[in-house]
Amino acid sequence: MKQADRIFDVGQIPGEIKHFFMQHTGDRMQAEPFISHFLREYAYHFPDRGSAFASVTRRLPFHMGLTLLRIARNGWIEGTYRRQLLGEARKTLR
């Protein structure tokens, strides 16, 4: 953890979840129910859950995209899958 945007750490977990499903199933969309559940559970601990969820999901794509880029730069990631991660990061960062 570091002093930064509060969503920094929270934003990495959905990126890791998406990576897991992309790598093991080849289908990035299978991660969505798990990401949504994680974010709803996180927002549950705030007084205004709806506002917290909206705030997190609005800022999430930036941190999620950075996480996918960070994963893609690992040397153990093969070329084809690296390109998939980079493509998904581009879509997420738009």
C-alpha cells in the first residue's frame, strides 16, 4: 500500500481477477460477476453504499488497465497472451 488514490489497491484486484480468467479460460467476460461481487462487497462497508460503488466503478478502469499492463510486462508471459493483455488494457483505458 502507498499514499495515493484510495482505489489504487482496490483497482489492482479486479485486474488480477480478469487476468486469471483470461489466462485460464480465454474468456475475459467470465471474470465480470466476480469483479462485480468484489466491488459490491467493498462498497458495502461505506455509509452510502451506492455512492461508494459508483465512485469506485468510475475510477476503476484506469487502475485495472495499469494492472493489466503491469502483468503483460512479466517475462514469463508468452507473446500471444501478452498481446491479448495489451489489447484488453487498451480497451479498459479508453
